[in-house]
Amino acid sequence: MSIIVFVYNIARKLRIASKARITYVAVAVILVLVFGALAFSLTEHRSLGESMYWAFITMTTIGYGDIYPTTTAGRVVAVIVAVSGIASFTAMVSLIADYIITRTSKKLRGELPVKEKRHIVIAGWGESAKAVLNELRANMPEATIVLVNEDGPIIQEDNVRSIRGDPSDEEALLKASLKTASHLIVCTGDDSKNLLTVLRARTINPNLRIVAEAYRGRNISLLRQAGADSVVLTGELGGMLLASAVFEPGVPDFIIDVASSVEGYADLVERPADRYAGLEFREALLKAKEEENAIIVAVKRDNRLLINPPSSLRLRGNDALLVIVTNKREA
């Protein structure tokens, strides 16, 4: 039994040593440098500064020849410093290269945590997530976006980062720096996983703004109770648009057009109403049309959406307006 315990202790120490080997190699390099400098100073009667310089160029095999040993003892020191220095320096370079290669490989596989602030996290991958990524890139080119998914592409370019993992798992969300993120968009393709992801995210960051996708209308209230600030119904909405295409075919075409700022001829945007403050809705309509060929279709006031409000409604500075504008990419 004692032999087994002895072997176990040796194995544990070796495992710990392997994690700290870069430290050991660095200490070895310093010890060789200090020993060489002191020994050369004593055997060749040189100053400590000159001896340190000689030890360094000897360890690195540079060997300018401006300082060299002339005594037998000094030459013995030179041999020891050269051999041990080459070995320790080679080990250090090897460990540094291994560290860089390992980190690069982990980054390419999406295994390294990101260190971002005020960024947007997209949880999940699928057609919805692809559309979200394209829209954010088109409308918020300066924003940093972090993708968290199990089977999507690993993107590490421009302002987009990737984390490989289950978006409903706390570890994956922490790797995405969710604690310092500004927004989370949850679109895993499964309402159950969306719900769990929202719950995890709200626990990690109580101040995070969470936008979640719902495939079924009955899950909207559950997602809101879990902590989602906004829930977008996508599954049943598709069915509604398909039905509308039968008896009012222009409606789905219009909705699809204004919903995207990447494609189409028009774009539905939200703007502050401060420039129209004090005007009646009909006056703001006319002003928007004359100045920028835009159409105001709704007013957002106190978290309520007033669609096609009365023409006499007087706008406030803290209102928000939903405006249809011409898409400049198609104009």
C-alpha cells in the first residue's frame, strides 16, 4: 500500500509541475544567468555588469568575442554556462511556442472566453440567428457580437467572436462575458431551450436586456416571466404571413420588405420624436414626408404602441416614432 501511495504522490507532483513548467524553466534561465555571471566574475576578475553581459551572450550562443575567458577555471565556467544556457533557453522557447499554438488552436475552436463589454450575445444558431447577425452587421457595424452555439460556424473576424457551447449552459454564457454584455438575443430554435437560456442569463446579469424568440404563442408569457424584456413570435408569424399571401398577397411582401434593412426598398426604423415635439401627428406626418420622404406609422409612448394614432395627437419629446424610410442600399 505504501508503494501505491508513494507512486500516487509522485504522479500528483509531476502533474502539478507540468502546469507550472514555464515558471520552472524561467527560474532555471535566471539561475544559470546569475551563476554564470558570478562564476565568471570570480574566475576572470571582471565587473558584475560585464560578467552578466558575458553570461547572457554565451547562453544565447551569440558570442561576440569582445569578452571571453582566459583562465582554465573561466573556460570551465563557459562550457557549463553554454550547455545549460542553450538547454534552458531552448526549453523556454519551446514552451512559449507551445502556449501560443495551444491558445490559437483553442480560439479557432471557440474554446477561449472573450473579454468584451457592452457587446451583443446571440444564443443559438439557425436561420433566425443568421438573419440577426446580418441585420446587426448592417445596422450596427461598430458593435461587438459574440455567438454562442453548439453546431454553428466558428467566426473570429472583425467584430464577431464565437464561443462553442450549449447556450443554455452557464459556463458557455460566462465565457461569452454575459456579465458585461448589453444585449442577449435568444434564438436556439427550441422554446424550451430558449426559456432555460433566458433564466440562466437573467441570473447571471440582472441588468441585461434580453430579446427572445418564441415559436409558439403560448410560450410568450413564460419567456417574459423568465426574464425576457421582449419576445418576438416567429413560428406562428410565418403561418400568418403564408395565409395572408392567399387573400392579401401584398401584405406579407410589405412586412418582409420593411422588416429588413439589408434587403428591400424600404425600412421600418424607430426614432426619437424630439424634432417633432409639440406638433400634432398630422403636422409631423407632413414634415417627415416633405423633409425626407418618410412616413410615420406609429407612436411609442409609455411602453404602448399607438398605431395610426389620431391626427390631433400632440407629440412629446420623449415619444418614439416608427418610421418607414427608403432603404438607401436600394435607392
